[in-house]
Amino acid sequence: MGDRDRGLRGGGGGARGGGAGGARGARTPPPERGHVGSETPEHEFRCHRLQDSLLSSASGYSNYRGVLNWCVVMLILSNARLFLENLIKYGILVDPIQVVSLFLKDPYSWPSLCLIIVANVFALVALALERRLATGSMSEATGAFLHALNLITILCFPAGTVLAVSSITPVGSVFALAIYTILFLKLFSFRDVNRWCREAKDQVPEGRNANGDVGMSEVSYPDNLTYSNLYYFLFAPTLCYELNFPRSPRIRKRFLLRRLFEMLFFMQLQVGLIQQWMVPTIRNSMKPFRDMDYSRIIERLLKLAVPNHLIWLIFFYWFFHSCLNVVAEVMQFGDREFYRDWWNSESVTYFWQNWNIPVHKWCLRHFYKPMLKRGASRWWAQVAVFLASAFFHEYLVSVPLKMFRLWAFMGMAAQIPLAWFVSKFLRGNYGNAAVWMSLIIGQPIAVLMYVHDYYILNSEGHR
């Protein structure tokens, strides 16, 4: 009787367990009747399995969103302390009027603006040469020589003007020389593409043009050699010329207004951070440089690295996302790939290929691939691209400052051995960290070098 009662009680418990398990979606059949130790299989008591710690790379875990949020909060709090300390020590230094005066030192001549207006002459010369070449009234050799002369003048004329005119300011000079550099790259591409069209003209089948598929409104060579086509390209946010650019269907007004607001906000933020944070730090760095106090120099360098890098990140978003999207939206320019995920760079080469897509496309199309076609190796072609980039970096810094120290050139040239070292010895997260370190530390070194030399030439030199 006792055994029967126990069996009935066990069966009732099993029925109840089955009912409850059915309501929850039971994973295992009810245990057999009997003693507690035999009612549950052994695996039901197991709480361990073969697995790695969560922070081990072998675990496959990659969701570090909480850690990223923590880093952002810590960054904000630490920089807030530094900013408050700066305000207490120096007061409010932000002065937008001072920035305007940097561009307009002499309001009656405006040399930088005059230089930019004169740039139209070189664009019209390039168009006139291409029209003569299209009609066959000029030989290819003569056209190539005159194009080369025009392109060389584009770089030499503004540089000579900046060095000769005393009233032009460094900030205005940088702006004018940047416009001429962009014009040089655009007209170089304009010349190359039209030459390619002439070379391919006799080989293109009927009903197609030398630039792709024919559409209802597409232009074929030489009908592209018009003022409107040229100036659309000159104002478009690209350095690579095409006869027919991809076009967006309409102007998105809300998108445009958001980008315009970002432009204005981030421009003011950059100016405020430079005046309030960077300028005092740079001024305080001059004495350690004069005294060659290396420990203080390193301390000033690390102190300058934070605002400099923050301003660089803001500039990247302001220019490549806000400004270029505004221009593209107004002109209904369809290709908006101005940058890729350079922040995930695990090599120096990947960073330079993805942070500035317009320049990368130009280098690939008009410099790197032509060198490969002429028999150069990939390594030498990459070195040539870095050295060309180093030249333009130095051109945009040394000429406006009217001194030649080659710090920018050497900084870019140093990317060649750095790229080799990172690709050879550092992979994954270590490579990404090396790229970030080069960005955070490399730029302040160049800034301090140029500011120190400029200070020595223009302050102590006039005592």
C-alpha cells in the first residue's frame, strides 16, 4: 500500500510537472518514477561547458558598445575639466571678428580674392586648348606642351604672388592656394579625359560615346567642350572629370538645411576651439622650445594633441560630410562617396585610401595606374603618390608662411616607412591603434615645428 501510494504521488507529481512544463514548453520528458537521484538525468545538473572568457579574442565576442559609451563619457568629462581650467586661466578668447580680419587685412585690395578671380583665366585657357585639339587645328604634341605650361603656371603664379605681396595674410594665402591646387588637379583630369576620348573616338561603335552608355540627355565628345560643362565640373565636389556625371533627381530641402546648419555650427566650433584652446597652448610652448627643455616640450606636445585632434575630427566632418554634401545637393551631384570607413584602418595605406575619396580617385586614375602602365612597380607607384602628396602638403603650408622648413613634406614622406612597418609587424587592432597614434601625435609635432619657426622669424627676428 505504501509503495502504491508513493507511486501514485510520484505519478501525480510527474503529471503536474508535465503540465507545467507543457505550459512553458518542456525541453525534456518527465523523469522516471523513483528516488530523487534517479528522477533527473545527469546532464540536468551540469552548469559548465567548454568556453573562453568574454574578453578573449577566441570567444568571438565583439559587442563593446557599452565600453565605447564609457570611453565617450570619460572623454567628455576629461575635456570638460580641461576646458573649464582653460576658461578660468585665460578667460574668454573667442573673437569671430579677429578671424574675419585674417582674411581681409587690406580691405581695399583683397589680394586673396583677386587671386581666386584670376584663376578663371587658366580654366578658360584649358577649354580653348581642348577645343583646338578637338577640331584638329592643333597637334597633340603642341597641345600637351601648352597644357603642361598652363598647369605649371597654375602652381607657380599664386605662389609667386603670395611671396611678393606683403598685405596678403597666411590664412588668405592658404585659402587661395587651396583653390589653385584643386584647379590644378581638376584641369589635369580634364585634359586627360578629353585626350582619352580623342584616342578612343575611332574605336567606339555607332550609338555609343567614349564615356559610357548613351542616354537621352548624355553628352558625347566633343559636345562636352562648353562653358557650362566645364564650370559644372569646376564647382562639382570631385577632382575626376567625366562627360556625364551621375545626377540626383531633385534637391532635398530638409537634407540641405541640416547640412547648412552643420556647416555654420561646426565652423564656429572650430574657430572657438582654436582661439580658446590651441592658441594659448602653442604660445606656452615657445619657451620650452627656446630652452630646449625636452620634458616640457613633450608635455606641451601631449597637451596640444587633444585639441588638435579634436579640431581635425570636426574639420573632417565639417568639410567631407557637411560642406561637400551641400555643394553636391545644390548641384544635384549624385556620387556622395566622399569618404569611407577610414576609422577602421588597420594599415596606414588603408587610411590614406579611404579618408579622402576625391583625392584617392584622382591619384588612382591619373597617377598610380598610368605609372603601372609605363612599367613601374606597385611599390614605386605608391611611393610616388606619397611624395606627390607630400609636395602639395608642403606647398599649402610653406608658401603661405613664407618659409621653407619641409616639416610637412617629411611628415608625409615618413608615412612610407610607417606604412611598411605597420603592414609588416602590426595587424588587426594593433594596426588600427598605430594609425590612430600617428594621427594624434604626428600632426601636433608638425604644428609646433612650424609655429616655432614662424615665431622665431617674425617675432624674435624683428627685435
